[in-house]
Amino acid sequence: MQSIHPSDWNFRFRSGRLCLDFIATVGDRDHLSFDRWRGESDFGRWCVAAGLLPEAVAVTAAELEEARRLREALHRLALAALGQSAPVHADLDLLNQWARKAPLVPQLAGLGAARSWQADTLYEAVLASVARDAIDLLSGDKSKRLRKCADDHCSVLFVDMSRPGKRRWCAMNGCGNKVKKATYRKKLRA
């Protein structure tokens, strides 16, 4: 079995969308398929790393499982948008259920100050914000710009905002360079 490099446990924010970064908490779905939310505290760490909360929110094991269910529903819906499958009605129901909850609300402490996000129930508000972002992406023209990284060992989905719409990698300085270096080495050996 192939081992997971320590850097692969880091959260990925290469997609250009909150909902796709949420999905990217599972790494290398096509091969190793490892969950970066190894425990309840990892969900809170993701919320901070995503810039949603200033400090980690505590979640229960049951709440983490709810978040995972939403994440997997979003992944299946994104694949459906890519034309790889048909949308499942239960996934749409789950997405809409979370989107109906109160999202994170921006707050401003002063002019020129950074905004913060607040809510009465932080855990639910995070998932509601993710769900609303997914609906925004999947219901508009940007869904036609949804792509999967061309690196075989990367499962990051991203929105291709390049003018020609031919972007292949989630990040040129990551997966793109890795693939180009491998191609170059292969040419040198030949």
C-alpha cells in the first residue's frame, strides 16, 4: 500500500470556491482516498484555515459525520455537473436542507478592518454557507467551468476562470509543475 506523504494531510484551497475546498478535504479520491478530517478537531481547523472562523469550532462525532455526508453529497453533485453521473435526488435534498439554515454573516469592526463571520450556531452556519456556495456554483454558468485536476493523484475540483477555459490543473505551481517535470524526465530518459 502506498503511504501518504505528510504534506498531503494539509488542507487544499486551490479550487476557487468554498464548496469545492470543502470537498477537497478528501485527498486522492481515485487511489488512496484519505480523509483529512481524521477527527472532530480537524473540522474546526479546516474552518479556520478556510477563513470562515477566527478560532476552531468544536464539533461532536455525530456532527462530523453530518459534515462528511454533506461533503460526499456535494462531491456526487459536482461529478454530475461534470457529466460523470446523474444527480441523486437525496443529495439535492440534503444540499437544500443545509442551505435553508442560517449562514455565516459578515461583520465589520471598523472601516478598513478585516471582516469577520458570525452566527448563533457556528457549526450549522458553516455547513449552510458551504451549501449556499454549492447552489450558487451548480445553478449558474460557472458550473460549465467546473473541472477536475488532470493530475492522476489529485482529486481537487476547481472552477476554470481562464479566458480560453482550458486550465488543466488545480494549481500550476503544484500539480501542473509535477506533471510537466515528470513529462520532461520521461523525454530525457527516452
